[in-house]
Amino acid sequence: MVEHIPNPRIKEREKVGPHLTEHEQVGLNGRIALVITNTVGTMWCAYVFAGIALISLPAAIQGGVATLIAWIAQTFLQLVLLSVIMVGQKVSAAASDKQALQTYKDAEALLKIQDEVHRLIEINTRLTEEIHRAVTAKGASAA
């Protein structure tokens, strides 16, 4: 009978778990960047930026079409959309983490099923060998 040796990756997976976006922050600079990202990447920050941008809107209107277009492109869109895009990225990252965690759990379940199938095959092989021995012994005693 062949000895079953589980893949070492199984033990590694048990220790490490799934890799999530929260594992990406590294060192002081990473923590500072994360704090800034989590602050700027909120809809409340987008609302504050929109309010700040709107303060200069009357001057942009008085400056004419070119000034108004420059205000829209350089002030409002860049300032407000920065936070909105960051919020969207956080939502996407959270969804990606959920998907990674689900995939991890599915893989764990499949590994356990595989081990159970292997155990059942071993039992089946042992029983088949016992049946073979019994049939062979009965045939030898009948002859």
C-alpha cells in the first residue's frame, strides 16, 4: 500500500491564511500612507473638498468661460473626484478581500474532501485485498 503524504502547502495554508489588502501596510511610511488614504478616501472628505472648491466658484464664473472650465477641470474634478475614486477603490478592495477569503475557504474544504476521498480509497483498497485473499484461499482449498 502506498503511504499518503499530505502536500506541505496544506500546513502552510493553515498557518498563514489568505492574503488580504490589510497585510500590505509595511513600516512607518506604509502606516502614514494608510492613515492619509483612510482619511481622504471618505465621502465626508469628498463633501468637504466640494465645499472648499465651491468657495472659489464665484470668482471662476466672473473670470469667464476659460476660467470656469479651468476651475471645473483643475479644482472641482481633481479635488472632489480624488476622494470619490479612493472610496470606490476601498469598496473594490473590500470586495476583493471577501472573494479571496471565500476562495481560501473553498480551497480548504476541497483539501479536506480530498483527504476524505483518499481515506475511503485506502479502505476500499484494503477491503478489496481482503476479498481477493479470501476468494483466492477459498479457491485453493476447493481444489
